[in-house]
Amino acid sequence: MSMRGVVRQSKFRHVFAQAWKAEHCLDDVRVSRVTWDGPLCAANPKFIAVVIEAGGGGAFLVLPLAKSGRVDQNTPTVCGHAAPVLDVQWCPHDDNVIASASEDCTVKIWQIPDGGLTSPMSEAVVTLEGHSKRVGILAWHPSALNILLTAGKLFLCVYTLPAHSAWIKSGFPTGAFLALDFQNISEKGLSCSPRLYLFDLFKKMQLKL
């Protein structure tokens, strides 16, 4: 029996990528080995942030986007968390602002200098509390200023910065959240755990799917 009409032919079947040359890459980066499903890095038009291994707490590198070659082990880091960092996300409205989530149950907001770090940064602009378990996922609202969605095990929180406490906090018994996103033209947030949830942030309520 012919499978010609059943197998979908991919347009990318014979497309191959070419790796950048070594001098254009970052080398010797001690990427975190934390057991969490996430990218552990984030980039914007000015910087790239990478979560790294750190003793006695959590840390991440912030490097200029033009940086390439070997990363010195003494490169300054953002190191204000008491436990491993699980996620980092740049603010879409300010290329110098980044949020970090950690196993220490907090989310921190950092202001990165224009030229990058010249010394270790341990003092955050804002520390957000409200989670009782580790926080593993962050999502900035793409169009509304200073709205940050955070999630981890059992809880989802929405913050309106610079407030330190959660504007919305919802608990779910289904386990850890796996993904978060916003609808670009509304105040609705979408989250994914073993189930799919849709939230209307303006009405502060969960919608049925």
C-alpha cells in the first residue's frame, strides 16, 4: 500500500544550519545544572543573560550582546538569590530591566547598567514575595507596563510593579506550571500545567476552557 498520500512532506527536510565559528560564540560558560525545564537564558537588543552554577545561592551572568569568546570565571554576576535561579526574563519595555525567579520562593527585579556589570550585583531594585514554593516561570505583559506574571509549584501570581505584593494570587492543586503567556492585545494570561488555564486579569478571574 502506498503511503504517498499519508506522509506529509516537510519543506525543511533538506535544510541544514551552519554553526557559527568559535570566535563568534561564548565559551566556558558554567550553565546551571538545576533540575528544571526552562531555557535558563534570555536575550534582548543589548544583553544576554545566562543562569549559571553558583555556590551558596543562585546567580546569572549578564553579558553585552556583542560579547564573544571565552567568558572569564571572575566575570561579575547578578547574585542576590539564596537558592538556584530557575528563570530570567528581560522587560520588553526597558532593555536594562530583568526579572529573575528562584527556588528561594522570590522574584527579583534588577536594573542593569548600560555598559553591563563591572562588579557583582546583589541588591535588587524590588523583591517580590507571595510564593510559598519555588518560582520557575516568568512572563512580562507585552504591551502593558510593569505587569509581571509568575508561577511555580501550586501558585500563580500577578504583580503590578513596583508593588512588592501580588495583585492576583491563585492556587492550583495540579502541580507545577509548565508555561505562561499573555494575549498580546488583552489582559488575559494563559498558563499550562497538566491542564490549560485562561485568566482574565482585569476581572481577576479564571475563565473556563
